[in-house]
Amino acid sequence: MTLTERLNVYEKLMRLDKPIGILLLLWPTLWGLWLSSYGSPNPAVAVIFILGVVLMRSAGCIINDVADRNFDLHVERTKDRPLAAKLIPPWEALLLAGVLMLLAFLLVLQLNRLTIELAVIAFLLAVIYPFLKRFFWLPQAWLGIAFGFGIPMAFAAHHGTIVPIAWVIMIANMFWAIAYDTEYAMVDREDDARLGLKSSAILFGRFDVHGVMVCHALFLLTMAGVGWRAHLGALYFVGLVAAALLVYYQFLLIRGRQRELCFKAFLNNNLVGAVIYGGILLDFLFRIPLFFIR
């Protein structure tokens, strides 16, 4: 294998060719960075967090593929992944994951002690997640906590402490992750059931669409509560309304349970995260109070 071919394999192994996972991890991290700093995040902290998102998500994909390599071989969507296709050995993949996690840890060492301690917990959440689908019916909830852990870390990095609202935002992110990862799981439901794996799509059964919409609703309502409690302005809530419209679009996509449309709905969540971040950003730049309510 030439160097170029090996780098292409590494790119696919880290999912850099499919950045949706990085983006779904990035948006809540950006929410946390902006909300914890009142719209003015420390530039060095922001760079560390953004680089950490890319490094840890890439490492997490590798660990996931190592854990699932024998399952991926029997699933049409994943059978061509590098480890399933035996393009590289598992030890080489784990070595790459170790390098990525080491780089991420060196970055977080530039932050305060509490943030470093939280980073260790985030690491454990990421490493354990790929194995949950063997025995836990709702691995999507764990994913939501893992993907949202950058939120309390952002508060810790900026203030050296974590206020309760940080945990509330993380729980909101958990509901969001259950929603979008259930849409993702609906694509592989038959394959997962055949292989004896567990997921929220299988758990919800014929109520899968209802489950997705309930979790989206809990997510948006919790984020509305966060905005109210944090005295955010009208533009933040405009972002939430835009997110709600996107969620309705997802409902139209998934109600027929067609694989391609469920996957399209999953991808649409990148826009959900983006418009909420846009609302936060614009709210701090152009504060428009909610005069009609307060």
C-alpha cells in the first residue's frame, strides 16, 4: 500500500470524508463556549475545544470501527469500512486512535485542572460507547451525554466551575442525540436486529417516529427553558423556531420509514445545530429583548 493509499484509508477510518459526526459534536460545544462566556469566548480556549472535537471524534470513530469490525462486515452500509474490508489491521487503527487521543490530551493540558478532570470522563464516555449496543437498549442516550460533555467542560474552562445550567444544556443535547441517532438507527434497524445488536429504533418499535419527535420536542423545550433562565433575547428564540421548522421537515422525511429518507433526516440535524448556534451568536451580537413577554 502506497503512502497516499494509506492516508486515504486513515481519512475514511477517521470519517473525515463524512464530517457529519464532527459537526454534531461541534455545535453543542460551540453553544457551551458562547453561553459560558456571554458571547465572548477566550480565543485560545475556543481553538483548543474545536481542535479537540475533531481529534476526539476521529479517535472515537476508529474505536467504534475496531469494536464493530466483525458486525460491519455483514451490513451493506458499513461493509466497505477499512477494518471490515481488512485494509489495515486493528492494531494499526488503535495506534492511530492513540495518537489522536494523545494530541487531544496535550491540548487540554493547557486548561485548568477541573477541565482536565472532565476531559478524562469525556474520554471514558467515548471509549465505552461503541460497546453499549451489545447490551444496552438506549446507547443513543449515552452518545448524547458524550457529545454534550463539551458543554460543562466549556463552563469549567472559562470559570473554573460548572453552573447548573450547563448540565441542563447537556441533558437537552442528550434528547437531541436520541432523536437524531434514532433516525440513523432506523436505517440499520433490520441489520442490527439480525446481528443481535440493540438500538433505540428497535426499542421504540412501531412508535419510532413518535419517539424521535418526543425527544426533539423535549430538546427544544429544554433549550427554550435555558434561554428563559439565562435571559437570552429574541434572536435566540428565533433560532429555536427555525430549529423547530427543521424538525418538522424531518418528521415529513421519516414518517414513511424509508432508509434513504431517514438518513437524510439524520443529516438535516447539522442545520438544527447550526441555526441554534446562529441564534446564540446573533443574540449576543444584537441583543433584542423579549419585550412582548417581559
